[in-house]
Amino acid sequence: VRTSTLLKQKHRRLLRLQRLFEKEEVMSLGTSSISIQAVKEARKSFRLAALDAAMVFILLANVIFIGLSMDNDERGKWSVWKLFDLAFSAIFFGDLVFHMHLHGFSTFFLGPDRTA
């Protein structure tokens, strides 16, 4: 009898959790309440901020490598500097494509931040 009661309690808990995540009901956390959608949006914006911060460091590294490559210019030869230039170009192009995919083509070019 005790085992069947425990199984029923576990089943009810699982059903509650399933409803919570499927319907994105409000989840209580202490005295405040946060919706699942708000948590997902916060995670998404945090990841985008982290990506933007990483791109700033990549941009600064690109500036440094451009300066160093100008000092060690070898005209007409394929050097390590050109490989770095190609790598940075691929990274920046990938970032552009990622943001266009994330926001959508029309929102990326015609959205509210188009003049920023």
C-alpha cells in the first residue's frame, strides 16, 4: 500500500512538472515569480552579450595583427599574416551570418536598430 502511494505522488509531481514546462506556466521562486519564457529570453540575451564580448576581443586581436602585418609586409608572397587575415575574415563573416539567421534577414537590415 505504501509503495503505491509513493508511486502516485511521484506520478503527480511528474505531471505537474510536465504541465509547467509545456504550457510555460508561472514558476514560483521564493517570493517572486518568473515565467519560463522570461528565463529563456534572459539566457538568450546573456549568450548574445557573451558572443558580442568575444567579438570585441577578436576585433582587438585583428587590429593588433593588422599592425604587425604592416610592419612585416612581404609583397606578393603568401605569408602567415595572410592566413590570419583570412581567418579573421571568416570569423567576421560567420558572425554576420549567425546574426542574420538569429534575427531574420528583414529584421537584421530593416528592424528598429537599423540606424544604430
